[in-house]
Amino acid sequence: MKYTDSHVVIPGLTGNLLSIWKVLPLAAVVVLLAACGDDPKVGGTEEDAGIIAIENKTVSGVSQKGPFVNGSSVTVYGLDGETLAQTGNIYEGKIRSDMGDFSVKVVKLASQYALLKANGFYRNEVTGEKSNSQMTLYALTDLSDRDEVNVNLLTHLAYERSLYLATNSMSVANAKKQAEAEVFKSFEIEGDFASAEDLNIFGENDQSAALLAISVLMQGDLKEADFSERLDNYARDIETDGVWDDKNAATFIADWASEKSLSGGLASVRANVEKWGQLFGVPPFEKYVNNFWWQNYGLGICDAKREGEVKINSNVLSEKNGVHFICNNGGWRVATDLEKDTYKWEPGKDADSRYGDVVKTNCYVFEDKTWRSGNESDCSLDLRGCTSLRQDTVGLGKDKVWYICDMKNWRTAYDIEKDTATWGAGKFDGEVRAGQVNKETYYIYETSTKVWREATTLEYDTYQVKCSADGKMFNGNVNKTTQYVCDNGKSRLANNIEVFGEMGCTSYNRNSYRILPKVPVQDSDFEESINEKMVNNYSYYKCTEDGWVFTTEKLNKGTMVDERDEHKYKTIGVKTQIWMAENLNFADSLNYPAMQGQNWCNENDDINCSEYGRFYTWYVALDTSCIFSNSAKNADRYNQPALPARGICPTGWHIPTMEEWSILENFVKEGAKDKGSVNYINEFNLFGFSVLLAGDVNYDVSSESRFWSSNVSYGDGMCGFCIEEKSFGGDSCYNSDMAGASVRCVKDEE
């Protein structure tokens, strides 16, 4: 019964009768109730036939939406045993704590039927806060066998329907039971639950969970006024047929419940109720909240048999209509694109790819025994999917572009990636191969990094070349005109001087000297290429840390050892020649019988041999036999030995030809500081040739030095080379068999 200070409204009365009740003063209501002999009777079974008066009973219980707070009122209205009309017996009580518990002293009631009304502020399960305005809940009860009555949302929602059934030939007990079952059913709740006035939102059983779920669902995010309106609309909707026909309202609540559930909001509701500190805790209300929106969306129960099943929300009124949901771990949640697109797919093979069934532009890849989201390229390039097992796989897409599988994504391949695709590891460290796409690019395998990288020119040009000897020069494998040198067991690019000198400068010949041919140098006064600007300068080069370095040293820096007697001689470089810078001092008549009596020292003093060397006759110097004719001027007097002629020179050396003497002479002339010099012997000596003036037993010559050559001038005799103080003596020929001259040896060409 809803009432104001001057009027009473009786819930459950309909039509004209209800209109009358709504406008009558409270005193008139009491008179009218006594005169209502023609009101509809309450039908029912035998157990309802008897009317039992109630006296001196204390009615207690809890009033809950969430719990009504301390100070809220609870009123007990006595009802007529036949018509359920109010009799005027009214007893007031108060909520004693914020847990909603109350106790009302009832002195006398005409029958066992009573209406309980709770009015006041309540705790909101959804917000966790107290309501901002009051609300009223009702409960129809039979006090014949109870003195505890709970007022809650179920008693309230079933109240109008219970009155309707009870006033239409159904017992109160059956009317209440049916009405409550119909309310549960409208919220998709099934079960054999206790009477509504026995239910409590606190507890661990299913009936407590069901009651709390209904309370949460009906509350939603509504303010108190809207919430009360929702309750009234529901009560009117089910009053006559027991069916909640308002699909829009049900769907609105279902959308709210699904959003709350899927976003984790139900955990907040649970936390709010837990804070109220009830001993029995919070029942598992979530399952009933979830079941409501599942059924509303046409999804049904999610159990183990349906695990992984995908269904569409078929409720056209829902904001989530058409959304795909998946049954996962006992609950429905919004399906990902992957889940809804691949739900019915059979397992594939690693890297299988295909577009989605629902979202046709989504691409999926089979990997690790399941389908996963892929990139568009997994489906569009005709390369299949990029998976972990296909890492570094390279393929030519249907767009004629090379791609590589990199971290589960196809990207454009670099040259090295497409060139080395499918190679795997190299056979050994340093292996070189030409690219399989770019044939002119070479790659080398490094064991330390286990990858192929682009090889340098040196690496691929010297691939598998064995450096058998330091300083060895060779041409590249690929660039045939490029030259390399072996240096300390490894190959490196030869520099210009090494290329022209045909000898590398390495640690093995460090500080040694070499006579090199024409070597290109940079001339800052001209723009000609270094390979085009050639000069003839001194050609004596020294092997230093910086390579072959041209030296202007005039002093003799080279040496050689005659293995026959271990005598060491200084040497000097002259363009492409290496000369002994000392006169030969070798005498061995045992191995060279012709030497007997045919070689001597300066002034017949053997001591001077160490300084001046020895004088030799020509045929001893050439180690050959002379064929004498009757005339000393006969052109056939002497045979010309084969050139170059070793003579009595050490192995690897020979008696110089007149041509070689001429090269030496021109070299000294070109380098003379004073072209008008009066002492040409000094010019030779400045160069390091060490010309010593000494006569022999046959010629008392103190102003020139004579040296043998290997040439024979027919008609004139044996030829030699003369170096004088006053001029370059040039070649000389002697007829005397006993003429003596010094010997300078020249190194054979290598």
C-alpha cells in the first residue's frame, strides 16, 4: 500500500475499485473495507480455507534492494482473509542498522495475510553508495506459520502478479509460488528456490545469487526515479499473463549486463557488496547476470561441450546485434577477428595462409598447430605465411619483387638476402660464392657470426689462393688485371710500385733494396694520371713499413755473399740491374785450374787483394778456353761465349755485357751533378760504385780502372770497360792474352 498523509493507495486493486481507493481519505478506507462484502474472494486449496487471526506476533526480517539503511521504515498492513483487502490494522517499525534488519510488533490481525512495506534509503550494489532518494518495496506474506519475512526485489516484483492470481481463484500460496517462478523465468533463472520472503542477497547458495543478480540487473546504472519507474513498468507488464513482454527493456538491461561483465565491472559489484561486511559473503550472482544476457542474445549456455564455439548476437534490438561471441572457459566473450574468422577451419600445415570467413580482408597463418593473425602480405604474395620455421626464407612474390620472411613479416629483401637465400651455413669459414640473383656480387661466410656478408674485392678476388711465399704477386680470380701480393701468409692488394716492380714489400724482405723498373709517381705540376706520368729517376727502392720507398742514398746499402768462399760483397742497384760494388776477390785454382798463374793482386801484393780485389785475364774471368790462330789479329782468334756468361762470378751472377756497362755509364752520366766534371771516377763513387785506381803488372795505370765484359770484338780481341778520371772511358779491347782487369759481376734477372 502506498499512502500519503491523507490518502491510501492499495496495491493490487485494479480498475474502478482501485480508482476509488486512490482518492478516499484514510478513515473512509476503513469503513469501505468493512462494507466490501461483494469483493472478489481469495480462492485456493483446503489449506487456504481457514482464516487465522494473528495476535501478539513480532515480525522480523531484512529489507533489501541492497540493504535499506538505518532509520528506514517497515510497515505491516493486515489483510482480509477472503479479499486480501486491507483491514485497517497497521503497525510501524524501523530498520535497525545499515544491514536492513527490522522488527515490527504486531498486536492483532484479522487474518494471517499481511502486506509488508519497506520505505527509505538503500545501498546501491552497482555504485556501492547509498541512494540519493527513498524507494518502497512490498512483500505479501502468510504469517500463520512464520514470523520472519524478508522484503526484497523478488517479493516486490512478484507482488502485483501474486494479487492478480490470488483474486482469480488461486490460493495465496500457489499464486505467490507461480508469480515468483515467472519472475525468475523472465530473468532466465531456473531452479527450485525457497519462497521469496525467505531469500537474502547475502549467502553462498544459488537462491541468494539469483536474488542478488535480479537486483543488480534491474538497478543497472539508473538513478532512483528511473529505477522505480522500471520496477513499476515490469510489475504492470507481468501482472495479467506472467510474461515480461517489454523486449526493449529486457534488451537494454542485457546490453548493460554484457558490457559490465565483459569489462570486468561485475567484480566492482562484488567488491561493493563485500565491503558491507556480511558474515556469509557474496553469492555467485555473476552466473545469473551472465546467463541473462547470453540468453537474450541467443547465445545459450557456455559449457565444456561448446568450448571454442562462435555465435552471433541474434537480438536485432541489441546494440551488439551481429557481434560474434565465443564460448571460452565457461563464459561468452566478444570473439576476436581471428576467432570468428577461423572458427570452422580445420588445422593446416605450417605457413598455410588464407583470408577470413567473416572479415574477408583479414589474413591468417597456421603456425604452432593453430591459426593466428597474419599480415596482408602472407596471403597476397603467393609466398604462403611467414612463420618462425620460415625465418630468413626468401621468395619472389607474384609482383616480381623479392621478399624475405623476417620476424613473421614479409619485407622487401636486400640484395644479400635474396642472393644468399636457401644457402644456409657456409661449408667453412671464409667460403665465397657469387650471388644467386646478382651474379656479379660475391658473398663470404663468417663462422663467428654465422652469416653471409658481401665480400670485399680482395676477398673474392683472392678466394682460395694459397700464399706460398711472402712477396709473391698474382692476378685476381675475378678481376684478372688486378694484382695482389702475399704478405705474412695473407693476400692483399698490391700498390702501384709493387705492381710495376713485380715484387711485394712485406715483412719478409723488410729493409731490403730492390731495383725496380719505371715507377709511376705523382707530379703536382701536371694533371696526368698517376699511371700515365712515368719518370726515370734513381730506381733503387727500399722495403719499409710504408712499402717500397724510393731512396736517394748514394751509399751502397746492399750486400751479397759468395757461397764459394763466404766472401761478402757490397751491391748497388742501377735501374733494373744489381751490381757488385766491389771488385771480385775470388781465387780457386783447384776448381778453376785456368786460374793458376792467371790472377794476381795489385802490385803483386796479396794483401792488397782485400782492398782492390784481383786482376784476371779475360779467359779466366770468362772461365773459357781461348783458341789461338797464327795471327793475333785474326777475327776468329777468340770464341764469343753464350750470354749472359757466368764466368767466375758466383751462382746467380754473371760477367756484364758491354750493353750492361753502357746502361751503368749512362745512368751515372744522367745523374752527374756537374755535367762538365773533370773527375768521372768520383761520379761513380758518389753513386757507390767504389772505383779504385790501381795498375797491374802489365799496365801501370793510375788514372783509370779497367773491368772485363763478356763481349768479344772480332779482330780487336777481348773487350772491357774503362773508367777514367778525365772522361768516361767507354769500351776497350785488348789483344794481349796476359792483360789483366778487374771483375764486377751483375745479378741475373729473376
